[in-house]
Amino acid sequence: MRILHICGSFEKGGVTAFVKNMLVLNSEFVSTHDLMVIHESNEVEAPGGATIYNMTRDLSFFKAGTFYSIFSQYEGIIIHKAHPALLIPLMRCAASKLIFQHGMTMSKGGALKKAIKGTWYSQLPRLLKAKVVCSTQYALEKARLSGIEIADSDAFITPFGIDLKRKETPKEYGAPLKSRLVVGTAGRLEEIKRFGLLLQSLMNYSGRPIELRIAGEGNLRGELEALAAKLPTAHVQVQFTGNLSDLIPFYDDLDIFVFPSHNESFGLVVVEALARNIPVAVFPDIGGALEVMEDEKNGFVMKPGKEGLKELWDKLDNNPEILSTMSQYICNTDLSVYNIIATRKTMDNLIRKMKLS
């Protein structure tokens, strides 16, 4: 069985990483997943021996019938970016279609642009007879609230997996934990992640020294660095690591991962940290990732705002040993449902069922 992923640009980001991980698994599956890139992008490599159709590199793609000729070779088409130019050939081909709703579809543009997008993405499943795949129930409701009409009969919910690098042993919390606390967070340095709130909560901190490490890049880096410079250096040290090609060593060095973001369709960094047996702290409005959190067991669901973070710092200052108990609990937790292998199996099976129906 051959399946084609259709993406927009293929720059660094969550969707790109997800699709790459799906393609890499070609060697482990009977099915084959390939890729079409429809917007300007960097040169795309072919992980897992995948066939790559890069529209921006070859104008011959725009010849009449080319898209239909390509689409007709596939039993399934997974749409991550629904370009209007592809509508007619997608309607003509017999492949089963899945539309992935990654949560960013309606995040940019003015009211008119969002209204047009809402109409487009509302009609697309009906026009293509496609299923809409969301990572969580929260992601589905988020899409609906943004103006996209998705019928229950068109919706399919399954976690969007990661390359789950599971650590087999709990985090070893030794003597250093009593003298300092290593806190980490990761993501785009943008407003939605609320890293400023994290820094503000430490403005008058006077407890056990904290080393705060922030991984990621974004347009708020300068503002966040200026805020970090105002913190009491005797008690708080902040490091901006920039983008990291491998986050595993980053997670393994932490005592706790704090993710202050909100309204996330999921937030896979939460699962990445848990996979390394690192306790996680989130707010109640985190979004889809709340379904994986067990308060006081694998981490903390904090009270909203700076007060919730301050309460967390006090709690860890008075009882740092709780992190060791949590790490042991996480180590014994089954996270396999968030493995990219499970996601690919689910997608392949869904496409097979759609072909038979």
C-alpha cells in the first residue's frame, strides 16, 4: 500500500518532524509513505527511501494532469496542507483521504482571511469524502471553535506520535538536588508559550538556587533575555540554549520540565520529557496535553498564573524528594500510544478500512 503526505513548506517545525518520522519508518512497514511539498521550502531529503515530489523545484508539476497522475498511484493521501490548486485532482482520484488538523490552520490572518479558511476547511471533508484526524478531543473542539465545521462522522481522534526515545530507568536524583534545582522548558519563543510568565514568577525568588534552561528560538527572545537579566542572580540563573538538534540530553539534565503554554492542540514536548522520566508541570489550560497529566503523580497541574508557579517553587524548595517518587512512577507508565510507530499503524489501518467501506 502506498500513501502520500501533502505538506506546505517543509521547514523546521512540529509538522515537519512528525512527517519525517512517519517516512523514516518505511523500512519497518510493508506500506510506503511518500511526500509532496507544495510551497517554497528547503531541499527535502528522502528519509526511509521515500519518493519526494517538490513542486517548488520542478515547474513540470503544473502541467495539466500531472497531479492526478501522481495521486492515482496511491491508495491513501494524508493532507497536512490543503492547497486549493489540488482540489480537482484530489476529487478525481480514488485514494482514501485523511485531513490532519494540526491546530495551526486558523492561527494567522485577519478576520476575513480566517472566515475564508473556515469555509474552506469546513467544506473540504465533504468535497473529498475525507476523515479529519485530530490528536485529541481538545484539538477537535479547538478547530470547531475557530470556525471549522467538522461533523462527528468525519472526525477521527488519535495521538500524533513522536519518536519515543524511552528511558528504562528513573531519573537519579542525588545530593545536587538539595543544593540546586534544574528546571527546563522548550518551544517557540512566542506569546502563546508564556515563557515571560515563567520568568516573572521568579522575580523575587529567594529559595534554593534554580538553573532555568530555555530551549528554542523566536521573536520574543530579546524581550525574554531582558526580563531574565532582572532576576536575582544569587538564586536564579537563566540559560537560553537556542534550537537544539537533539533534546534528549537537554531533558536528561533536568530535574523538572515546566511547560507554561496554553491552548495547545497537544504539546508533544510534554510526552518527550515524560519519556525520559522527567516530571512535568503545566497549567490547567494547557490544552490537549492535560489528558496525559496525573497531578502529584507524574508532575503537577498548577494553579493558574504566577501564583501557581510560585507555589510550585515553594513546594519543590520544601520537598525536592517528591521528584524522585514521580520519576519512578513515570518510569512504570505505558506511553506507547504516543509512539510514532503506533500512529503509523493507526493511519495505515484507517486507510485500509476506508478503502473497504
